[in-house]
Amino acid sequence: MTTLGIVINPTSGRGKGKGFGEQALAEFAKHAIDIIDLSAESFVAAAKNAKEAVEKKLIDGLVVVGGDGMFHLGVNAVVKSNIPVGLIAAGTGNDSARALGLPIHNVVEGVAALVAKIGKTRKVDLIESRSHDRTFYSFGAVSAGFDALCNARANKWKWITGPIKYRFAMYRELAAFKPIPYRAVVDGVERVFEAILCTVSNSPSYGGGLLITPEAKVDDGKLDLFILNAISRIELIKLFPKVYYGGHVGHPAVEIIRVDSLELHSPGMPAYSDGEHVGAAPVTCVVSPKALNVMA
């Protein structure tokens, strides 16, 4: 008998997460899957529950119901174990689900997809990172620049929901924004520059469909370093819509570099990973090939 742990984020998908979670529990029961509910009142407590269940080998797999932040929780709970993680996509961004080819906002199809992969899991890469105060793993991206500032502002706003709040946050941040001075060590080579964005990515998109590194693959053993060098506010506003379909790639200020490791210094910048605050710069990122076992 297969036993899965499940962590439900009741606030994901603009408050739809609780209903999605209850539906997921009912669907797993139809498939005769034993479930241990590891959900908790806080992200920290749920992460602890999931980590303990993995370490004590109470479960054969971990399923998270939510968005990219919840998948980040799942990734860090199972990493370095052989226990697979699955995702019922119920968030607002759902970039992790897109990268793994999983159904979005469809619990019946989502559960069926996970059940079909029990015993037939897949290995994918992760980003192993260290910020100023912690070590963590990321499936999608790690950033410490303008996008991290926008993420921080958007997370504070409760009066607007959905991916559009990140666009509003961008326009608000632009009012006082200046290019960020960076010092980076890219695969052992030091570089000093000013840029708007500097993000290391494992998957093609982040931020709710921003196709920042269109050619990135989650199982190629490489990371994609995205740099948007200093441009004017007007030019950034004109360029931004093109990111949704990858049209930004040919812009002269855009660089995408395949890398194995990155050390990024940007004084005073917050660091964000998969939509979650993970400390502050400096940040060190290294590719961790085939580090994650996924039901996908």
C-alpha cells in the first residue's frame, strides 16, 4: 500500500487552495492511496512536518497542493532523499507545474497524473543555494535584483491578488529605481557590471508565466543566468510585455549564459526563490544535477 504525505496551502489560488486540497484528498481515496495530512497553520510548521515525515520514512511520496511557493517547500523537504514529490497546481503563478507538464487548476487530472507516476518517477535538477543566512534548494529561479524588490512589494499587498499585482509592483518600484551594481563570479570568472535584473534559472519561466529563459531545461545539468543590463525606465516598460512570449531574448541589453555556478553580490538586495523570501545577497548558486525525484 502506498502512503503519501500531503501539505495543503489553504490561501493559494486566491483562497481556493482549501477547496482544492479537500478535493485532492477525496480523489486520492478513490485511488486507494493512504494519505497523511501534514498541513499546518503556518508555512514554517508545515515545512517541519513534511521534513520530519521524510526523515522518519513515514511516507512513500510527498504531495503539495498550492503554487510555486508550496512546491519550494516540498523540494526542500525531500531533497537528498529518494522520496518523490508531486504537485497539485492551485496557485496563481504555477510555473513549476508548467515546467513539469502537470495539470493546472484541475484536481481530478492532477491527482490522476500523480498516481500514474507512482513507481515511475523522474529525476530533475535543482539549484543549490546559499544566501547570507541559509542554505536552500530551488526548482525554478533565484534572484537578487529588481524582480526581487517587486516580489517583496507584491507580497505585502493584500488588496490585489493574482499575477497582475507583480506588474503593478513593478511600476511602483520603477518610480525610484536605479540600476543595481553587481559583482558576480560566473563559473570562476569575476565580472563587475550594472543591471536591472540578474537571475539564475533552472526552468523556463517564473513570476506567473514570464518566459525569462525560454531554452532552460530542468534536466540538462545546467543553469541559465539571465542578465538584463542597465536600460532606461521607458525601455524597460516597452520590453516587459515581450517576456511573456520570449520576445525579449534578442534585445541588446539581454544576456542568457549557460552556467554551472554563480556567486552574486548586490549589496542590500533581498533574495527570492520560487516566490519565497530566502534572505539577502550575497547569494551562491550551484547546479545540483538529478537532485530531485518528481511524480511528473
